Amino acid sequence: MRTVRSRGVHKVEFRDKNGRVCEARLALTFRRLRLLPSRAKCSRYPELTVTVIHAREKDKPKGRDPIDWKLVTDMPVRTRTEAIEKLRWYALRWKIEVFHYILKSGCRIEQSKLRTAQRRVNLIALCCIVSWRIFWLTMIHRSAPRAPPGLAFTTDERFVLTQLSQQWRKPLSQQSCLAKYLICLARLGGYLARTHDPPPGNLVIWRGMRRLSDLLLGAQLVKNCG
């Protein structure tokens, strides 16, 4: 790969370990290579033709390690546009892993006792919707904190959260933005909401949604009972 000339520069934005938005300029190189198995395993494994993509920062940044991505794919990469497409797919890996984490640790989908494939498919479909909402709530708090709360919560959910917040020093009001409602939800899951705390993560949002669901059920029962 050292002999391959650069195919251009690609800019990426990301957050460092302190939550600050950073921009990096990555030099792109890619090449089609043929990989051969060892002699001891050549009878069991075929040779592979893959594309190696190398994206790295040339200049060492201050306060962090330089980005150095080495990707291997069996998909053809012929142009700079196709190489950038594969880099964007790779950049989504963390979000995909977090989504699977919510499925496994939050919904505990691996602990299901269902015995038929169709029942498992139905369970996975339902849990995917729940996991998507948990992950989306966590991300929208960081990307659109000033959005209206109706974007993420139903009328009943906003009512319950507003009533619950009355016991706190800064209760919710009709003018409260989405971030305030999400903080209230996270506090149900154990989030302390101190001044220098990082934004709430998926785990406290998951716990908060479980408690909010119980509170909603209680509110509906009281409403139906008059």
C-alpha cells in the first residue's frame, strides 16, 4: 500500500473523548489485492480477491491520536466516490454496535425462551422498534436539543413527565425544549443531571423508558377509573 499514490482527500467530522467537534483530513489510497491461504490450508480455503482502503491523517493533530483506518472489503472500489462510500459505512459501525447492545442488554433478546422460529421473528421485530427508539432518543438529544418535545414524545408521555418534574427544582413547562424532557426521562433511569455530566447514554434512557411505561399504565388506569 505504500507504493499506491493518493487518490484524494476526504474530510470527516467527529467528537473526541471530551465531546468536542473535530475535523480531520484523510488521505485516501485503495488497491485490489489477492490474498493466498497458507500452504497447510490451501486445500481447505480458496484465495480471496479483496480491496484494501487506507485512510489516514498525514499531520499529527494536537491532543489526540491521528486517525488511521485500514479497511478490507470484498466489494470492488474503483473510484474515490466508492472509497468514500465504504468509509461512511465504516463510520456507522459504532452506531450499529450500540443498537445491538440495546437489543442484547436492554431487551435481553438472547434470553428469550421462545421455541419456534416465527415467534422469535415476531419478538425480534418488536424489539428492533423499541431499540431503535431508545437509540434515536439518545442521539437526538445531542443533535437537536432545541427541538419541540412533540417530536419524540406523545401527549400522554409529556403530561406524565411534566407532572413528575414538579417535585424537582426546575420543573418542566410548556416552553421546555426536547432536551429538558429527555433529561427528565434520563433521571427516571438514574441519571444525576449534574452540571458537568456528559449527555445521558442509552442505558439510562432505556431504564427511564421502562419506568415511564409503568407510569403511563398507571395514569391510564386512574383515568379509566374516573
